[in-house]
Amino acid sequence: MVVGLGFLIALEFVARHLGLPGPLTTQAREVIFPPKSGGLLYAAMALMMVVLTWRQRFIALGAAIGIDMCFLSVRWVADIEVTEGHSFGNGALWVTLGCAVVAVTRRTGRERSLLLKGAGLALLLMAGRKTGDTWLLITSETRPLVLDQYVATADHALGDPSWLLGRLVTACGPIGFNFLDFVYGQLPVAAVVVALYQLRHVVVERRFPRHHLVRTFLLIGLIGPAFYMIYPVVGPIFAYGTGAEHWADVSLWAPDMPPSEPWAVADLWPQTPPPLQTPGHMTFDEITPRNCMPSLHTAWATAIFIHTRKGPRVLRFAGAFWLVATLCATLGFGYHYGVDLVAGVVFTLTIEAALRTFDHGWDRSGLRLTAYGATVFTALLLSYRFLPSEMAEHRWVAGPLLLLAMGSVIYGYVRTTARWEAVRVPAPTPSPTPVPAPAPAADAEAESEPELI
């Protein structure tokens, strides 16, 4: 948590240096102004409430709703226009901050530590969204050259899945698009639901479990965007399309991100796969985020899938559904190439392996798995950059090799974690056989002295 706070402060300074609003500034603004995602704020507050009793939870939820009603009333009286769906959420932020203040001023010992940890996790989840937005602005400002031609060429080895899913989503019409868009946009809320199940016993045990989804989620968001700076890619819908293929109404496009057709190589997505040619760097606008390599939506959905495997059947089904739907959305919307998703899966498994190895006292097999995952991830990025033409020309070899590399990391993770989680049932201890009591010994003197006749 301390590392996350330090990262937020550093990112705030970087954003200010570039003339952009930082994550702390945008989060503090939502104390008064309409928030960007009220659902996320309430989900984060629900995560914080795992450390509260049921009575305290009802009080916190009532206070949050009451504060939101006050804000709505003031905005209605002042005739302040807000975006639909963004008019609530201030109350959840106020309650979370209030619990942090109560922890510092009115609690001591373990109670203070537990409440601060709960509020800290909620605030980090809230700030994580702002951190991502700030990272995306920084990538678009500082990375004028993108590597889409390299990635698109390497994607031939997988059969250009973004073009295939793009045509399928387009054929499904508004219903299929809106459904996938909901799944894609509510990924943080799904993560909170899984985390709430994992943390359901915190209030009873008065401690957090050793490993839970929130740790993985935050670490993915902390490390992942760094690769956007190393490997800037905008995605097929921007590099090979108009940037608004699915939107029949232009007003649905974000006003601060106009279509990027003038910067695209050609208007090819999703009807025509890009031709096989020698790739090169290409310049792009200063608006579109370079947030494709690796696919963090895939990484987060994979983490949700992993953490639902030990839950009830409904939760396991939901985790699998969310993973499949997210993969379809990332490809069908043209936000990612297929090779982005392969890299995202390997990235998540490496993060998970590192966290669980730390929990198991730096187990040797865990260290090997972490090193292997990092090696495969690095090899994937290098092959996309330096061997894309060879991968496209020999797709029947390169494609299976990509899937085999990803599958080897999956197999190593499953095998290592299964060994860690194996329950060793001790062999039943046999009950002791009763030993009969010895017969009373004869008189010592009678045994030692000879019989007198």
C-alpha cells in the first residue's frame, strides 16, 4: 500500500510536469464535483466495508446514499448539468474518507490497522482508475511513434483474430455490442464482487487473508502501464480504421477523443485484414492512448478467472464467462490484436506466481515459475518487434509456437499452485494395543532362598 501511494505521488508530479491533471488531483476533485464512475466508487466502498460489522455497514451505506441525495438536490437547485450516470458517487467517497479519519482519530491497535487497511484498499481501487487515465494521457503525449505495423504483422500468425471478431460483433448489431460493452466497462465491479467473496471472513477473523484478488489487480495496474511506454501500440480500430466503426451515432464517441482516421494506415478494419508488408514505425496523434501491449483488460479478466476457481459453482461460472466475454470484447471492438491477449495472459500468470511465491517464503519452484514467465513474456515482446515478418510468413509454425509458449506458462502455474495447495491428510494414528497387566511377582526372598525340607 505504501508503494502504491508513492507511485501515485510520483505519477502526479510527472503529469503536472506535462501539464496534465494527475490521479490525486482528479480523485480529489470528485469530493465535490460529479464523479466519472459512481458505480466504481460504491464498489470500492463495499470493499472497505468488509472490515465493518453489519450495523456499521448499514450506517455507512445510509450515510453514502444520504450524502448523494444532498449533492443531487444542490445540483438540481443550482441547475448544474451532469452527464447521465455520473451524478452519484460522492457519498461513497465521503464515507470511505470518513472511515479513514475515524481509524486515525478514534481507533487503536489492531482495530485501527484493520480499518485503515480496508479504507486504503478502497481508495487505491478508486485511484487506480484515475492512474490508468493519467497513464494513457502520458503515453499519447510522450510517444508519437507507435509499433502497430509490427504487431499487426505478427498477428498474422494467429489468423488476425481482431478482424474476425470485429466482423462478428458488427453482424450482431447494437444488442451484441452493448452487451459486450457492459461487460468490458464493468470489469472493476466484477473484480470487487470476487474480492468481497474472498474477504467475507475479515470482520470475524480480524485480519485479511494472505492472498486475494485486490493485490493482483493493483499490481497489474501498477506494473502494466510501464510497458505502454516501452511498447506503444494504439490498436487495430485506430491504426487500421476510423476509430468509430461500431458507433452509428457520432455523439456516442467521447468528445475529447475524435476519430483518428487521418492518422490510420488505411480504412481496413474489420472488413479487410492488413496486407503482408515490411513493418515500420508510424506516427500517430496526441490523443489516442498507446495502451495495447500487453492487454491489461485481458490480464485483469484472467486474474478474476484464476481467483474464482476455488469459489462456488456460480462464482466459477461467472469468472469463466467474464474472461470469455472480455476476450471477445477486446478483439471485437478492435482495441487489441490477438498477440496482445497472449502477452496479457502470460503477464498475469507471472504476477500471480510472484505474489504467491512471496506468500510461500520464496519457494524455489515458485521462483523458477516466475523467472520462466518473465522470460516467455520478454521473448513474446521481442519476437513481435524483431521477427514479425518471419512469424507472418511461417504462420503455421509461429502461431502454434505462440500458443504453446502461453500454454507452457499456464501448465507450470497450475502444476506449481496445485502442489502448494495440496492438502496433506496425516495418516491415522493406530490406537495403542492394550498391554495386559503383569502377574504379581513372587516374593523376592522365596525366590532367592532354597526350599527347606
